Amino acid sequence: MGINDRMIFLTPGKDEMYVTKTPVEGRTCPECGSDDIARYPIGWVRGPRMVVKCQRCYHSLEVQRPAVEDNWPPFRAATYDWDASPAEGG
Ligand SMILES: [Zn+2]
């Protein structure tokens, strides 16, 4: 292994590229009527979120801000939950 092999971040293998989808009981998709609903982390245009989504038609039932126990994103900035500065936007 050369020094370049240690410095370049390679694409993670299949073992590391997965999403744990937690089944949600007692919910029904309003679009297709399926009860196969799951909650899992996503990357969203407004930042990392947890989504509650139908697994048959992928209709989003909810998009939630992740709680600390969701561990998403796994590497948070120390100021992640801080309120915006009063100087910002007056
Ligand atoms: Zn559906």
C-alpha cells in the first residue's frame, strides 16, 4: 500500500452503505393505503432530516428534524442546535 492509498478516501463498501429503516406501526399511507411505513434518515435540501415514508409508493407522511437519539447526521457541529444570531436578519 503506497502513501496515496492511505490518503485518498475510497468509496465505502456495501457493508457501510446502508440505511436502517425502522418500521412504523399503526400508520397507513394516504396515497396508496399501504401499511408498510418506515422512518429513516435522509439528506434533504434544507439539511439532514428523518422521514416517515410509505415503502410501497414512497409518499412522505412526515419530514422531521432529527433528535439527538436519531444520531443523524453522525457528525454534528457543536453549534448544530443553537439559535440563529440576533444579528442575523434583524
Ligand atoms: Zn403509499
